[in-house]
Amino acid sequence: MRGFWQLGGGFIKEVLELLPEPRPPYTTLASTVRNLERKGYLTSRKLGNTFRFVPSVTAEDYRRRFLGTFVGDYFRNSYKELVSFFAQEQKISPEELQDIIDMIENRKTRP
């Protein structure tokens, strides 16, 4: 998705060229792109014998939907369990955790 957002839409070959080495096979990326289209994240238009894909959601909407599904599937819909997992795995520092607490507290005080 990042490649399509970066390009503002494009062909699979163009997105493939943006990926770092080792790049996946064209067919693997094409399958992923078709799945994203099927899920409504991309739309396509046929140009000659190929398709041009355009993002149909913003990066923020995509992130929101992906994270919601991820938390639901792996953390029983509990963001507390998600944060707890990162804390237990030492993937989040006390300072970062405090930043998150501050964000939550500031959100609560807004009208």
C-alpha cells in the first residue's frame, strides 16, 4: 500500500521497483495487490493489457482498519493486552509508555 500511496497509484511493476532487495516475485506481489483490491483498499483500471491500481483508502483509514482487525484477532479486542504484550517483550520503553499515558490523559481533558 505504501508504494501505491507514494506513487499516487500505479502499476505492479512500478511498486515492485520501489521495494528493497531481495524483491518478491512479480506474481507474489500481484496476488497481494489483487487481495487488497478484493478487500476494497485498491481500485483498478485496465490500460491496454495491464491494470493500474489506485488506493481507495487513506493511509490513516487503512491503519485504523488493519489495527482494529489485528487487535481483534490476536489480542481479544483488548488494546490493554496489546500494550501489555509490548511491555512484557520489552518492545516499549517506560518513556514511550508514559507518552502514551499522556496522550490518553490529554484526550480525556479535551471538550
